[in-house]
Amino acid sequence: MIKIADNTGAKIVQCINIPGGTRKHYAQIGDIVVGTVKKAEPRKLIKKHEIVKVLIIRQRKEIKRADGSYIRFDDNAGVVVDAEKKPRGGRVSGPMAKEIKEKGFDEVATLATELV
């Protein structure tokens, strides 16, 4: 289950597929997963039971950075993206890992309130 940190209307998304072959079992920061919307706000862009692509921007499991430090967040969160890997929402709440910008998602990174 992934919290959605943008203003598209989706609140909770359940991951149903991680593209990348049969051996890809886990997704981490910067990966795009396919999920179905389990909870959504009424009268918004995305409705309940809709299939969406989500870019992971925060994860509870710590990840190691190139300088040897580790980073970990309080929740698993993502941003809904379209087929061209552009954000569907206009705002992103909460901090975001700087690995998002390093992996080429510059448009999503510019919406962040804070890059950690």
C-alpha cells in the first residue's frame, strides 16, 4: 500500500505490478509501479478502482547513498505519473529523496517542497 503525496485525488494505491521482468520483486525510490486506487477523494481527477502508474518518492526501508550514508522515511509514498513520466498532479506534499532528480524525473523533483 502506497500513500499518494500529490493533489490528483488518489489517497491510497495498492501495488499490483512492478515492471522489469519476473525477477523484480521489490520497488525502491525512483521506480515506477502499477497500482489500483483503493481510496480517493470525491470529485477529483482520479477515481477509485482506477489503474495508475506511481513513481515511488519515499520508502520506509533504508537505502544506501553513494557517500555511504543511509536515508529512511516515515512512510511509503508516491506520485501519480502519466505514460510520459510526467506528474499528473500540480503539487507534492512532504519531503522527497534527491535520487528522484538523479534518476531523471526533474519535473517531479521541481514540485517537491523539500529535497532530502
